[in-house]
Amino acid sequence: MTTATEAPERVGPPSKAARPHPIRDTLIRRSGIGILTLILVSILVFAATQILPGNAANAVLLNTATPARLHALEAQLHLNRPAVEQYWTWLIGIFHGNFGTSLANGASVGSLVGGRILNSAVLVVLAGVIGTVLGVGLGVLAAARRDSLLDHVLSVGALAITALPEFVVAVILVIFFAAVVWHLFPAVSVFAPGSAPWSNPAELVLPVATLVIVIVPYVFRMMRASMIDSLESDYVQMAQLKGVPRWRILFLHALPNAIAPTIQVIGLTFLYLAGGVVVVEYMFNYPGLGQALVAAVSDRDIPQIQCIVLVLAAFYVAVNILTDVISLAVSPRRRLPRS
Amino acid sequence: MAPGFRGRRPEAFAVLGRAVRTPRGATGLAIAGCVVLVAAIGPVLAPYSSTAFVTEPFARASGTALLGGDTLGRDVLSRTLDGGWELLLMAAVATALGVAAGALCGVVAAYSGGWTDSVIMRSVDVILAFPQLVFALLLVSILGPKIWLIVLAVAISHAPQVARVTRAAALDISERDFVKAMQILGIPGRRIIRRDVLPNLTSVLMVEIGLRLTYSMLVIAGLSFLGFGLQPPAASWGLMINENRVGLIANPWGVLMPAILIALFTIGTNTFTDAVARASLGVGRRSTEPDPLAELALEGATS
């Protein structure tokens, strides 16, 4: 979707390069826009948490604000200097890997957040991969048996589940699999902060399952639609007339052409996961970025909030670029230079 | 989008009417309507005050408390009946503000083109780089969980997506001959936008309103679940799920009732929106069978 809306407006002067290379050009152009977006995001995040509220130090200390403490904290946050200088110090610090110190416990934000990135990444990648495979598989199945009972059940089910909030799905899963009906999996994660998330797979089951259930309908609906579209095309009919076996038609003729539009949706689901992990991690007490963000917002731990929001925004931008490049790479028609 | 002519207001009603007559649309509207009804007249019907201590914490359902007690021994039924209207009101206001702002930006960007277009659409990209919930959390972290702030944050996070969809649709209309003709006649741009471009966008905007209402509910209830909505001891569906999940085994109703109502509302609005989108594409007229090409267009519009 991003490319679709962006491409036409980017007319510009014709490229002077002898041989246009759409994938490389897209990568460069999108990365440029991405970096610009990230800089603007960083300004917005900085401005929001440092300039707008009158004074962040006041907000942090609340009713414990004595003039002396206020002064000390202002100095620590560099609030007594001009805004542009503050922003510059902060930005340079980030490039040196220094995200500041947590106001809640005085530890380095970089190390607090760093360990959690891996935990969240495990959740996002597992849910994203399982959700994609399941969504694509069910989509192909429904399209192959179009208008059957199975197709109708899947389609209506997808429409209903699409609209469910993560915490409702999570609560339902907990009721069935952790607390009331069966006691198969733990309802909260209890693994130690230092240990790897895969060291206790049982604790990953419910958080991952929640995210998978929320994203599958999107992938499914898109896959089913584009698969039906490509099953009705001339080349598939041609293959049928030639007597190509059904499975070959499905997987070698129709699927490769149907996957391109779905890639945009898969990209979108990964983008969604960046926000979705917040609620799911909080619900299952999973020690990831999202849970840290909720805690930081409660504590008004500004350096940590800035860091986590920037990480999530960077992920967002990176996935957007990746989605565009991959969908370009898998659709031969769009790879050809325009005009 | 249907071919555009002036004075399309009846067309918008026709699309709604067509959507309501499909089984999908009727079901969606009925489900969402029931939840709105519960939330609206609930506070009047509640047997107890939502903050009164009626029974034991997590007491099982009984004659005094039909759905048992919550984490502090308050009546789950009363809190459920009382905890919806503010959530729905917030979602409705956030949706209205977000769609209005987004549509305005999108139409202005499409119609003006050039520099204005670039500035608006780049700003849109910046806000789009935040997941909706994270954007709201960022604002809440500065000013605290204020109701108006949450509504505003959700509205701002809706605007970019609405702006993109509206811009695409408005670009299509701005290129039509009747708009060109009016520009040649020297009719001011503002008037062309108001009288000729906007009325042709009603179908697109109706679908957007439905989608954004669903998302508003998801984000606002999500924030409320995380503890950044109505503050205790007030009753709110999202908050109730969080408060009562510790006692899930003793009295599941405290979690189930609000979860079911939130789910029913979002399923209802989403199903109805789906029906409206199909009707506006002219798919609903033939049958309830989904058309693959329309589905592709729908996915494009919804994502």
C-alpha cells in the first residue's frame, strides 16, 4: 500500500543512470525517506517529552518536588539549557549508544531496553512467522474450495476475529488453557530477566498464540482474495485445459502470483505486532519492550519511554522498507523499469 | 469509487440502506446496537452503585449479586452496566475528530497538490511510524491519563490513515471533468471542495468512520485495560478486565462480561462496516457472496 500511494507522486526528473535498477533505487529512495522520517520522529518524541509539559522534572517528581530536588533533576536532564542544545546532546548520545539513565532506578536505559529487545523480537518473529504460514495456508485452502462450507466458516470466522482486541483473545485463551477449563500452560511468564525466552517454551505458548490469532485473519482474507483472483486468470485456465494436476496449478501457477499483494499485508501485520506486543506482554507479564513501556509510562520514566518509542518507530520504518523491497522482488512485472 | 456527479447525498443513504438489508449488515448493526443499548440504559438499570461494596471479593453469583462480586466485593452486574457509556462516548468522539481531521488533510492535500501536498503527506508518514497504542501512551506519559488527552491522542493517530485514503479518493475526483470545468469557470477552490468533492467522498468516509470506530474502541479499551483510562474506582470495561483477572477462577464473570461486551461491539461495527464497504462497491446488490476483486479493494481500503 505504501508504494502504491507513494509511487505516482514521485515523478521527478528522469534518472540519468544508464541502467535503472528498480530494487536498488527503491531501497535507496525508501531508506532516505525512512531516515528522514526517523529524524522527524526523534524530534517529535524529544519535543513531546521535554518541551511540551512545562517541565519534565515537575512531571517526574510530582508532589515530591522541592526546589532543590527540582533543580538537581533539571540539571541531570539538562533541562536548564536551550531546547535545541538539549536535543543535540540527546541525539549525539543515542549515536554513541547512550540513551541516558532511567529515572526510575538509575540504571542505563540502553542496557535495560537492550535485553528486552531480544525477548520482544522472539515474540514478534514467532507470532509473525506462524501467523503468516497459517494465514497463507488457510487462504489457499479456502480459495481452492471456494464456496464450500469450510470456506464460509473460515471467512465469517476471520471477519469476527479481525475485530477482537488482543486482551479479549488473551483472556479467552487464559480461561480455556491456563485457569478455568484446563491447566495446560502458565498464565503469566515467570522466567528470570537474564534467561533466554526459549529456555521455557511453555511460557511462550499463550502470548504467541494470542498474537497469532489476532493476525491470521488479515493474512487469510488477503490471501484468499488474491488466490481466487489468480485462480480465475487465463494462465490458470490454460493450465487446467492442458491437464496440469490440481496441486501443481495451486502451488506452482496460482500461489506465486497471489503472494505479491499478500506481502504488503504481511508487512502490515508485522507493523501491527510492534503495537500488539504492548498489551500482550503486559497481560502475560512477559519481560519485553511493551511491558517495559507500560511500566515506564506509569513511572513517567522519560528516558526509557523515549528509547522504547524510538526502537519501535525504527522497527516500523525498517519493516516498511523491507516490505516494499520484497514485494518488488517477487513481482516480476513491477521490477521492469517504468515507461 | 462510483462515477461522480453533484448532489450525491441520497446515494450515501442508498448505500447504508443496501448494507442494512444484507444479512451481514443487519447482523453487524444489531450486535453493535445491542451493546450501545446496554451501555446507554445500563446505568439506569444497575441494581447497585458501581462503587458500593455489596458482597465478598470475587464472590460467586448469588441472589444479591447476580454476576457475583469483583476484586473489592462490588457488584459485577452493576459495574458492567455502568462501565460502557464513557468508553463508547470516547470512541465516538475520537472517531469523529480523527475522521474529520484526516478527511480535511486528505482533501486539501489532493486538491492543492504540490508543496502543501508534500508537507501534509510527510507529516502523515511521521505519525504513521508510531503504533497507535504507543502514540497514545507517549502522550499519556507526559500529561497523565486524562480523558480528553486519550480522545485527542486516538483522534490524531487515526487522522493519517484517513488522510491517505481520502487523498487517494479525492485525487480521483479532482481529475474529473466536472471539477476541471468549475475551476475554469473560476469558482473558488474552497467552494468546489465543499460542494462537489466532499459529497462524492461520502461512501469512502462512511467506511472509514466504521473502521476507525472499531479501532478507537480497540485502542481506548486497550489503554483502559493497561490502566490509562478512567481511573479507579470508576467502572470501565477495560479496567474491569484488568482488576478482576486475578480472580478469574473464583468468579470469571468479572472478566467475561466486559470482555464479551467489548468483543461484541467491535465485531458488530466491523461486520457492519464490511457490509457498507461491499454495498458501496455495488457488490452487496447481487448476493452475499464475496467478490474477490472487491475483497482486494476492501483490503486495500482497510489496511
